[in-house]
Amino acid sequence: MVDRVYNFSPGPATLPYEVLQQASKDVVNFKETGIGLIEISHRSKEFMAVADETESLLRELMEIPDNYKVLFLQGGASSQFFMIPMNLLSHGKKATYLNTGTWAKKAIKEAKLFGDIDVAFSSEEASFNKVPTQDEYTVDSASEFLYLVSNNTIYGTQFPEFPVTEKLLVSDMSSDILSRKIDVSKFGLIFAGAQKNMGPAGVTVVIIREDLLDRTPENTPTMLTYKTHADKGSMFNTPPCFAIYAVGEVLKWLKKLGGVAAMEEINKEKAGLLYDCIDGTDFYRGHAEKNSRSLMNITFNLPTPELEVQFVAEAATIGLNGLKGHRSIGGCRASIYNAFPREGVIKLVDFMKEFETKNKG
Ligand SMILES: *Cc1c(COP(=O)(O)O)cnc(C)c1O
């Protein structure tokens, strides 16, 4: 095995080593076909089998009901910021958004191009340090849907539970899909860029309730219409073949590990180790309010920005990489998605204790 560092990058993020190894073989010679995986036709029976398996594994692991379509799209999670209102809102109609961070804010900006957007909650004044409980906002009765970001990657906050509403629920799950059990039937649409918790960059998964496919206005470009991709099994045009394959390999790994419920327990334990360390001292301060804490992105500060710079640099010298916080809030962030190994979290906790002892005034 090559010398691997512990990669705390927020995305693209660490992947299971066995997935990387398998991919490195398949890229050169896929299933003894004599053709590399990234050379093979997307309409070949070999690749069609890959795409089918990826979809059926995702359906199995997330228990996706039959009346939902699973789409593999390009354009990143960010393209969903406009595709959602473009397809689900005819011009002039309303939707409610919860402004819990940068990704929510970007989605709000795009949605405003298509409708009357009601921002029912914002934690921006408090540097997005929390997500709302349901009594902190009201959903306008004229709204078509309620949009929320399930896990706020940059700020390290996460909805511990989802709103209960009569409205369609639409959620960006880019940074916590497959990290915990969710009831898909409570949502109209779920989407996620693969590169945080599911695979490499290049594919965005959209899970959409079938009846919503008929809402799209006639004058919507073909490629930007969900139904185009739903009708053709994501093969209307060339799909991101390698990324779909790699997501499939990650899903096989997750299934072997016991599936989403088992993963959720592992994630709680891993994040708990870090939060216990943060709560056990005044030297480290968590950014997120306790009942909004993310199990995926742990954000914290040290007593001074100078110490934060030193912390990130020293950590890197012992193989703990990518701990610098996002430029919009500074501080430190440990992204510990599904594939991030527990041993790396332990190593970080040990380093944090040692760093505190050496540097507290
Ligand atoms: C990273 C991220 C995005 C943006 O993803 P792209 O694929 O780069 O467009 C959107 N939402 C959330 C929650 C993210 O973490």
C-alpha cells in the first residue's frame, strides 16, 4: 500500500482505498474486455450493466420508493440551483428557502430568476452557526416547495431532523447523502454532487418523485428538463461514465460495511470523538451551536488566527491534511465523510491534545 495521508478535504474528498485500487485496474482493462473503463461506449452492455448496478445499489441502500426516478447528471450540484426552480416553478410562483449557508444562498440567488422566493429563515448574522428548528420559521402557504441544505459543508451545521410539512420538500444533500438513514418518501427531490460523500467529481445524483416530471414549462431547454434524463435512464447523451462507475464501487463498499444504518453509527462515533475533544477544553471552540452540529464537517477555532495557521501547518507535517477552514469563516475544519477512517480521527484528537498542551498560554 502506498503511503496515504489522512485527507480531511471537504471535497473532492477521501475515498475508500479499495475503491481506488479497483478503479486503477478497471481504467486500464475493464473486466478483461481489453478496453479501459474510460474508453468503453456508454451504450455497450458492459457499461450499461455498470450504470444499472449503480442505480440499483443506490435504490437499495437509500430504500428509494419505486415512484422516484434516479438521475445521473452533469453540471455539478450548483446546476441544480437553477434546474430545480426552472423545472418546478412556473414563472411567478413562490417557493420558501432556508438560508443556512453559502450553498443555500447561492441556490436562493438562482431561484430568484424563476420565481418569488421567500427566505423564511437566515442565520447569516451569526455566521451561519445554526440551522433552524421548525418553530423558527413559517412556510408561506402559496409556496410550491420548501428548500433546505441538509448539511452545511462550510459552517459545519446539519439538520438533525427534517421539517414536517405538507409542502414539497427539496433538499441539497451533497455533503451528507448516505451518511444517515432518511425517509426518501418525505421528499419531492433530493440531489447531491458525488464528490463529498459518494465518489469522485463529475456526477450529480438527483432523486425525483415521478409526478414532478410533468411540471416543467414547455420552453425549457431539453438538456435542462428532468424528464429528458428520466425517460432515457440518464443516457439521453453521454453520461459521466467514470464517475457513475466509481459511485457504484463506493456503494458496494458501503453495502459490505452494513449499509446506511451501520454507517450512521460509525459517523456518530467518529464525530463524537472530535466534539468531545472540543468540548473538553476552552482552547478549541466549536463554530456550530450544539444542536446544529454536523457529523460530516467539524468546524472549530483556536484562541488566535496565528495559532490556527500554526495548527494547520503542524498537522500537515504528520500526515493530517486539509484542516484549514473555508475562506469565508476561517478557523479549522475537519471533514470526516463516510470513507474517512476512524484511525485518522483518533490521530487528529491526539494531535489536538498535544498541540494544546504545547501552546496554551
Ligand atoms: C460542494 C457543495 C455544493 C457545490 O457542488 P458542485 O458540485 O461543486 O457544484 C453544493 N451544495 C453543497 C451542500 C456542497 O457541499
